[in-house]
Amino acid sequence: MSLPNTFYKTLLQSHRESLGCPPPELVIRFFNQLVGVLFPEFAVERFSDEESIKQRLEELKREFRSILDQNQACVKSGIEGMEDQVFNKLPEIRSRLLLDIEAMYMGDPAAKSKAEVIRTYPGFYAMAAHRLAHELVGFGIALIPRIISEHAHRETGIDIHPGATIGDHFCIDHGTGIVIGETTVIGSHVKIYQGVTLGAMSVKKEDASKKRHPTIGNHVILYAGASILGGETSIGDNSTIGGNVWLTRSVPAESKVYYQAKMTNADGETDTITFK
């Protein structure tokens, strides 16, 4: 191999200047093992006593501390004691995921059991990643949440930025192609179908610190292919947004927004078809 010496020097310089970062494989392995402890349906191993669970969680806590040690440049407030703070959040994370599982089970007639949701539904895996990643963001940890969320994105086709705020009883049905942006705020008891985008109107870098993504109220249904864009766009409580709707302005509570298609019949006349 006859590459120029300047190329090797350039690579060496980039390695020296690179911020400390744990290997993504290490972060992903930790995440999957943690989910397996929290939910036995997802686990490789089962535990028969409390002491074994406690020991496994302590092992995972030490592993997480090792990950933080490799990521110090991306932790804003320092890492001392942070592993304890994060693990103290596990009961809350699990409780919220149980509500998500309940929402997906009740929201999908095809679901035969909650165990099926945990073992097979991409929505569960995406939300497990999001609930943990969002907590890490709250502790000022950078990069690691994105590694977790982008891994879930690759695995499920569901792209949820870890900065997004999502309420309880969140139901993802099918899920493929869902995009939820960083500053999105979603209420409780929301159901979202495949292909929905909660995105931004602007992609300018200078707008990065602004609220760029919509706010979704409580008890809202977003049907397949709907695109709701803009930081000032809000969907009121108990609203339904139909499939393929393109929405860039707010709608009040109790709204039904749906797409109207036009079809040309055999006589060349145009009929309007309303979907309700």
C-alpha cells in the first residue's frame, strides 16, 4: 500500500484531536443488558433472587461509569456520582415504559400479550431507548444518548431525538418511518402511526437553540404519513390528524384535520372525496 505520508500524518492528527468517546458497541451492549434486567421478556438470562438482580445492576452501574470515564469531554457538569444519579432513575424509567407497553397493547388489536409487545414491537424498543436517552440528556450527558437513539433508529426505523419530551402512555403503532425532532413536546395518551414526521420548518444552523418542532397535546391521534412542522405549531387535546396531512399551523382542541382528495370519474368530472 503506497499512501502518501501526509495522509498518515493527517489521520494521526485527527486521532489526537478527537474528543474522548466510548465505542458505540460498548454503549449499545450496556443498553441492551440494562433493558434485559428491567424486562425479563427481553433478557438473555433470568434471575431467581433479589441478590442476583442487585449484583447485576451494580455490575452494570460500574460498566456505565466506565463508559462515562471515556466520555468526560461530553459531560457538562462532571461525572462524579453521576452513575448513581442515573441508576436512581431506573424505577421511574421502568414505570413509564410499563405505561407505554400498556398503551401499545391496548392500542393494537393484533397484540396478543404485553410480553409480545416487549419481545417483538419496534415501538417498545424505540421507547426504551428514548426513555433512557432522554434522562441522560437531562443530566447534561452528550453523545451517549445519541448513540443509543441512533442505534434504536437503525434497528426499528423509528427516529426519536433524545431531546424530545414525550408524556406517558405513548403508543407507537407499526412505527416505520416515524421522525420526532429534538424540541418536540408530546403530551400523554398520544397514538402515532407509521410515517409521521414531527419536524422543523427551518434547518438553519443558527436556529439550533430555538424550539423548532411542534407541540402535541394529550389524547391526540396522528395517522400514517402526517407531517406536522414548526416550533409554533401546536395540536390541541383530543384532536385527530388524518393520514398524509401537511400541517404548519396550530389547531385547537377537539379538532379533526383530514385530507381531501379529488378523483376524476369516467365522464371526466371531478369528484371530491372526504375522509372522516
